[in-house]
Amino acid sequence: MPWVSAKSADRLVYMQIVKLPFGKRLRVESFKGDRWIEIVKIDENNYKIIEHGFNNNVYNVTENDLKRILKELFGVEFPRSHQLRIVITS
């Protein structure tokens, strides 16, 4: 899944990360690759979000907060992006 529209990326990422097995990583990158958000599924209900770009933070969130935090981070990290790259790694 190389390129997706930035407008629908938060919903697509949420659906993909919920389905991923434990320990897998999903990375969303800007076109230049200088800004990214990486989500790791720790266990059934907990996720670790690593933000690298305008802000460099690490968040530990539950599934209930995941959708809201993703939407906020996408707005901060990719405000003018039209296309985003999605990469799934182990």
C-alpha cells in the first residue's frame, strides 16, 4: 500500500493497525520522508505511537484514544500533504 490520499489516511491507518498482529509496525511518511508517524501494536488494546517531524514524541494509548490521537497527529505532521506513504514492517 504505497501511496494514499492524506484526507482519508487517518481512517485507513486506524483500520489497518487494528488488524495487524502484535509487534508489527505501521509507518506513515510524508512525500519527502522527513516526517513520519509510526504505530506499534503492543497488545490487544494498547498501542505505541512514535511521532517524528515537527514534534518528536512517544505516546502510549489505548484503542479508545487511538483514532482521536491519529487525527490530531496527522493534522500537525502533514498539514499540507496530499499523498502519504504507508509501510508495514516487523
